[in-house]
Amino acid sequence: MTVSTSTGREQTVGQIWLDAYQLAGLYEVTQSLRTADKQRAARFSERIVDSLAMYNVTARQRTFADVTLTSGTYRYSMASTVLDVIGDGQYIKAGTADLTKASGETAVIQKDIETWQRVSAKNATGTPSIYFANRVATTVAVWYWPIPTEAGTVRHMVQRHLADMNDETATLDLENHWLEYVVYKLAHRLAEANSVPGTKIDRLATEAATLLQAARAFSNQHVDNCFYYDHRVA
């Protein structure tokens, strides 16, 4: 037996579209996608991938973003690719040579808008200790308190938008274990849009739901769990 020397081969977006059309029973194996069908598949697959942000579990969407502070400025817009800011930030003092391994970092605690509203001395200055993520604007913004007094840096965990699904030569901007779900979910949408028999649509929907649950579970960050048993002693 000869084992392949390659692993983790990724399919292109165009291959995903074709597989989905074939699963839905809309294309034969020997057919190539028409331009109009590619455009429809791109629209549907884009919405499918964008909807995954609701589950907040895809590991590839999570990354770090540094905000360089300016003395006297407390509002900062994140990049347009940032969907949300997650958890607490870490303040790194000005002049730190390597932001990836600072000798000392201070937590900047995430708060909600109600907590921000209740801050009485909003003109206080110093090292930021709290922030809230303002999601009302077109791009997410972070508001710090107290107002920064030096050009330090705050490193945030962020959730970014996934790459678009309109380039058939590109690959899926997700881990490979999401591939089967995207194919089946797209096949389900295409089947519905083309009035495929209901039994076929139901089978595709059921398989897509099963694959979504499995992919979500695998995408969660895994850490060791410890269970403690305690009891009262008279």
C-alpha cells in the first residue's frame, strides 16, 4: 500500500459550487457551470459563510489587532475587516520594542455601554483600564477610559469577516472540516431555488444540519477540564 505524501488538500470555490449543483441533482458529472449559475452559487455561498459569524466558533475568524494610542484620544475605529471585539484587551506601555512579548501588560477590561454611561468623570486621564466596543457605526470602534496619556498600545482579540466567496479559483476561508457543510448547505439552497423534489431538499437539509453541528463542535477551542468533588465534614 502506498500512502499519499500530501495532506489537507483544499478545494477551490469553483469546485465547491460544482459539487453542490451535482448533489442537488442539477448538473451531470460531465457538465461545466454556466456563468449565471456561478453567479447564483456565489451569492448563496457568500450568505452561508457570512452567517457562520452568528455562531462565533470558527477559529480562523479569531485573531489579534493592535490599537496604537494617541495622547488625549479615547475613540478608535477598528479595521473594516473586523466584525467584533472579543473579551479583554491588554495594554502595553509606550516604548516597548516587541509587542508580542512585553515584559509587563495591563488588562483593559471590556464593559458594556451601560457601564460606560455610568462613568462620572469621563474626562479622567491615565492608563486605560476599561473599554467598550461601539458597534453602532459602520466599522466597530473601541472607546477607552481613562483617556490615554501616552502612545501605548492595546492588543485586542477580534473576530474578522471571512473572505468573500466570489472568486472560483480561490479556496474556502475556513478550516477543511467546514468544507462538507458548506457544500451540503449550498446544495440545499440551490435545490430549494430550483424546485427540486421535497424529499431531496429534506435530505440535503438534514445532512447540512448534522455537518454544521459537528463542525461547530470541532471548531470550539479545547482545553483540559478538571472536576472537583467536595463535601461537608461534620
